[in-house]
Amino acid sequence: MLISELGNNLKNGCVVSFKLENDFGAISKKFGLRSVAKIRRVDSKGLMVINSVLRESLPLDFSREMEKIGAVNYHGSWSVAIDISSHNIMPFFTELITIPSVVVDAILIKDDRCYLYFRYHANNHNDVIGVLSKHSQTVTKLAVVSLGAMENRFELLKRLSQEVPLHYFEISTKVPPKSMDIMNDQVITTFGNNWMREIKYLHEGNTHSVYYEKGELLSKSGTVEISKDEKIYETTFQNPLIDFYFKECTDSYIALLGMAQKLVGRDFVFSVIIPSMHVENFTSIIFNSFSKFSSWQMSLREVHSCLEL
């Protein structure tokens, strides 16, 4: 399982909470919702894709209020994409994720409070604290809930799944020769064809990721060194298959919580964590990708409830 192979390369973990001051935050507090979210920068906009699970029957005015903000009811759960471009959390979030080693695991929303779970390398500790301090007066009721050694990833996913059920998918492919440009592809010319990476974020067609290198760098051009001793770096890449998953999940209001990837030779494996309420939707996206990227020889390798990991 790919998530097991990643290990604990980023050993520092943090949970930050803040008040969500928008229409969804008010609805969530009024009706006691539990949700997970993904923040994405799309062009010049900031979007928060939110998936809410309902634990009990709610009054009719709940549906009316959710529909007013553009939410969609899907098998008894609700999903919505909210523009947060002008919200006070967007500058904070943008500056946080641009710290080279920061990888966001999840955003949990309980009532009107967001809980942001992320990992980072110790070499970036002062950068993280600096961003938290800088935005402590602009982000409403910002609080550092947890800071220190990162807890076991499996335990974190199980704990989050008790609030909002999550699912883990793993897909294997074989990269077509024409998609491996050994002369011009920055990832290949830098790391070769034997590495692991975790996605940080997609912006302006470039996907920013943390790389865990197994050998020596072929080139340092375009990379940010996070830890020379541990061979951890940050750089960007472009991949039409990964772009497809990002776009389809955003268009379908699916909060894509985590994506890890591994390349050995031409064998490319990636994992995705999504809310269980969207398993049917995501399964459709997977099989659509099989048709769209037929030359990649794709196969669905593993699917698990995160409670069973």
C-alpha cells in the first residue's frame, strides 16, 4: 500500500483552528454539521470545496438554506464549492502552503470552526510559526490546537473518519513512452525515474509537490532543498492525468484530501483520499480516466474505508 511506503518523512504535525465566517459557517453552526473541505486556487479565485455528512434528520429550512448557497444534495449528504477569494483565511492559507515542506492532510469543519491538519519538515518550523504569528490577528479566532511530533497517519485518518467517513483509493498505471521526456521533463531530469512524492497544491497549471528522492539528484535546477541529508525536495510538475483528477473532483464538488504518487521505471502508482459519500462519483471518474488515458494501461489496485486501514 502506497500510504505505508511513504512512512513518516515529514515528522512535524500541526492542527490550527479558526472561525469560518461565511454563509456556510453560519449554517454549519446552526445545524451542527460535520464536514471536510479542500481549498483550491483556481485562476484568480480561491475555492473551498465542502462535503457535509448528515448524522440525523434535519428540518426543512436546512435544505432551503443549503440550496441558497448553491449546495447539492447527493444521497443524503451535501456538497458545495464556495468562493473564498476575499475571505481572511485565503492569504493565510496561501502563505502557509507555499512553505516548501507543508502538506495539508485535511480540513475538518465542526459547527463554524475549521480545523486545518498539516505536516511539515523540522527545517521549516520557524517558517510555519512565522506565518501563524503573522496572521494571528487577521484570521478570526485563530488557535494552535496541536503542534509537535506527527501522529501516525493511519490513526489520523481513522480519527477523521469518525467525524466524516473517508475512503482510500490506489490506482496503478504504466506511463506511455511518449509521456516520459528524458530531455525536457523537469522531474525526470532532476529525480530520474525512481521517486515518491506528495501533492501540495495545483496552481496555474503547475502542481507543487514534496519529493522523497532515493538516489542522488541528477540536477538541482528548479528545486527547493528541504533536507539534503534526508533527500527531501520541493518542485513543480505538469501531468495531464493528475490535472484531470483535480478538475473532475472540483467540478463534482469532491473534497480531494490527499494524493501520494510513486514512479519506478515506467510504473506509476497514485493514491487518493476522498469522503466516502462520493465513492460512487469518484468510481465514475476513475473509469472515465481509464478511457481518456487508455495508453496509460490503468488499473484500480486497492479501495478501503479509512476506518479499515
